[in-house]
Amino acid sequence: MTKLTRDKNYLETYLKSQGWLEENETIKSTEVPGEGNMNFTLRLDTGERTFIVKQSRDFVEKYPQVAAPAERALREAEFYELTSEKPGLKAMMPNILGLDKENNVMVMDDLGAGSDYTHVYKKGQTIPEDELIEIMDFAADLHNGFSAKTASKVIHNLKMRELNHEHMFVYPYLDDNGLNLDDILPGLAEIGKMYKADDELKAELEKMGKLYLADGDKLLHGDYFLGSWLKTKDGVRIIDPEFCFFGPAEFEIGVTIAHLKMADQSEELITKALDHYSAKAKLDEELRKKFTATEILRRILGLAQLPLEIGLEKRKSLLEESRNILTGN
Ligand SMILES: Nc1ncnc2c1ncn2[C@@H]1O[C@H](COP(=O)(O)OP(=O)(O)OP(=O)(O)O)[C@@H](O)[C@H]1O
Ligand SMILES: [Mg+2]
């Protein structure tokens, strides 16, 4: 297994061996294209063109002691391959220029040095309505576009789902998981204790977890939140479908809405986003709300923290609301 590094000579040799770099091309510079945790992701500049290289390894790039499914870049590539059957979807994602299945490396178009939407978690920031509508449109077209019954390929991606399941349904509710919530926000640990001791809630979460791991009908991006949407000079683009699978649309939209709520976006904007999606694609609102609740709980209480700026009271009320939705109280 080749482990890519930022060494330019090494990269040139590797890229040429794959036929991804012309004989006369050289790598002039490299840079990390943006915030990322899971993978080795690099922008390469030949002086004539730039492109992005992404390698997945059997660990998490930022936390090498944490194991992760090594072949996730291949699942990501499968998503791009499948969605390229639909021109409207393909136009909103990078083109794949090459895939090395042996070493789990993917090379793709550089969408430019835009930024993702994670700045929207910051106080006072909002996502422009027309851009959010494009994002909801993409999801509706994706979910309408593929059914497991007819798709040319069904992606299971079970190992990535199991990893996510651990962080969504198990880890946040373990008594001694090693995470001190007070380090994130003083007062949060005391609140977290209540949720860890809530057997009624945990029983509901177990059901949601089973639903997440069961195979479903729609092709989902799988991680449809502010970090997977890029704002570029040509418009909104969608990246990083490494958690893709065929499942319930309610999971995808549930997660999206959870992030809009944690980013403190207005009820009005969130309703518009939901209405827009629902006008194009079918959604069971009750199930969607339960997945929204699940995602809020795990992001506030679990390991995969976000750069949230909402205070303790707001977090507390989001947690309570989520608990009530899940338990029906
Ligand atoms: N094709 C691309 N064009 C331009 N920028 C890109 C492209 N792919 C990725 N980036 C930039 O690199 C960042 C990291 O990419 P990506 O999210 O795919 O990596 P990751 O390791 O899977 O991240 P995470 O740990 O958040 O899942 C993105 O937020 C984006 O800023
Ligand atoms: Mg990723």
C-alpha cells in the first residue's frame, strides 16, 4: 500500500505511474485545500492546472490512532460514478479524473479555492436562501434519481455506516467515554449525564440505529451537512460522499435540518428548505424529525463536535426538544 505524502518528487513518480501526469508535467506546489479530518486530501499545482488528490487509509488522518475503513475512497468514487448518470447531479460535483483501487486514491477536479459553509455555525451568519434551495434541490433530485430496485449498482458501505453508528448511537451515551463535555462548554457534562442515564431515550435511539444500518431504497450522500457543501464562483457544489449508502431519505434530510438548527438558522429559512424539498420528493416528517433529533443529540454530546457558537441554554433546549421528539413525550 502506497502512503501518499506531500513530497513533490514522490507524488510525481506516483502520479506518472498511474498515468495521471504527463511526462513533461511537474508538481510546482501543493497545499491542503481545506479543513478535513478523515483523509489525506491535497491540492496539486503543475503551473498549468490544479487538481485534488484524496487517499483514504485504515485510520483517521487527524487522529492516526483511530481506525477507519480503508476503502472509503472507493465508496466515494462509486457514488460519483453512479450520480454521473444524471447530468443535473454531475454538474454539481467534481469530475473524477482517476481512481487507484489498489491504494484507495482518487483524483478529481479542483472546484477552486472556495469555502464550505461551516462558517455558518458562527454567530450571526446565515446561509443565503437561494443557495440553500439549490442544496435541497440536489438532495431531492438525488433521492428521486436512484432506487435500490433499479440502480445500476447498489452501494452498501456498511463499514462506514458501522463507524458512524458507533459515534451516533453508542459512544455519546457511554458513561465513561473519555470525553469531558465541560472542556467543550462548562456545564455541558452535568446535562450530558441526564441523557446517558435516560433508558427510555436510549431504547428509542437503538431503534433508530437499526434503521440506519438497515438497507433502504434511496441513494443518500450520507453526510449532508454544511461541511459537504462548497461555495464556488460557479455556484454551490457538493463533495465528500464517503458515507453514501442506499437508505431512507429521512436520514439525509433529518441530518441537514439538525445542522441548520445547530447553526441557529431561522425557523422561517428552515421551513422554506423543508417545504422546497417536500414539494419535489416524498418525506415522512415524523421519521425525519426523529433523525434530526438523533443528529442533534450526538453532535452536542458526542465526539464529532462542530464549531458551534450557540450557548449552553440553547444547547439544552435543543437537547430537550430532541429527547421529546424521540420518546414522544
Ligand atoms: N474537488 C475539490 N475542489 C476544491 N476543494 C476541495 C475539493 N475536495 C475537497 N476540497 C477541500 O478540501 C476539504 C476537505 O475535503 P473533504 O471534505 O473531501 O475531506 P475529508 O478528509 O473527507 O474531510 P472530513 O474529515 O471533513 O470528512 C473540503 O472542505 C474542501 O475545502
Ligand atoms: Mg469526509
